[in-house]
Amino acid sequence: MVSDSRSKAMVLVVDDDAVARELVAHLLRAGGYDVTAVPNGERALLILCQQGDEIDWLVCKVDLPGLVCGFILKDEYERLHPDRPALLIASPDPARTSPAHAVFIPPAAPVRVLEALQGLTSPDAPRVVPFPSAKAA
């Protein structure tokens, strides 16, 4: 998952809310990941296109301002890493979401991003991480 020249997995975090973006980035760094955090989908898409092989995981908000939303980023990430899901920050809505190759993290739950990523990167990780129910929240 991580290239031989790097010791930590690189996570691309995309969120237009500066506080939420920095909180997730801080938690991931504390959890042992390298992080690149950007405020919009256009910048994230550029990074994925230019440095996609260096990005191990994508964590992004679905609803982003501008032309590039989280689903577009998920599709580009999936093209680069067909064996890994993207972590999408959004409430699941069956009418608009495609659950394939995505793990949905509820908004305002940054610790769940770290928990989900740790679950996915552990050697005995399940292939599907369930969305936390309202009872568990």
C-alpha cells in the first residue's frame, strides 16, 4: 500500500471547511499518516492527476463548492486505486450515493475518519466498513 521509499501512508483530505479540514488532518497525522489537505475539489483533482500514485487514501467531503464534487474525486481515485475505497464525508442518501468503493463518514465526526482508515489499513481489516448507525453515534 505504501511505496518502499515512504514509511507512512499518504492521505489526501479535501474539505472546504478550514476547521474541519485541519481537525481531520491533525487527527490523521497523530494517527501516523502523512497528510495533504486542500480546500477544494479542483485542487484535489489536480493532485490526483499529477501525483495519484503517491496518494494512498482519499478522504473528502461530498458537497464541495465549484465544479469538482467528492463523487468526481472518488471516481478518479477509484481509477488509480481500484482495490481501495474512498472515505466520503456525507450523510448517506440512497438517491444520490453510490456505495461501491466508498465508506461514508458522517459530517462532524472527524474521529470516525481515523477509525475507518485504521480499520481499512489493518492487516485483518474487513472489506466493508459499515456506516455507523444512529444508535452507535
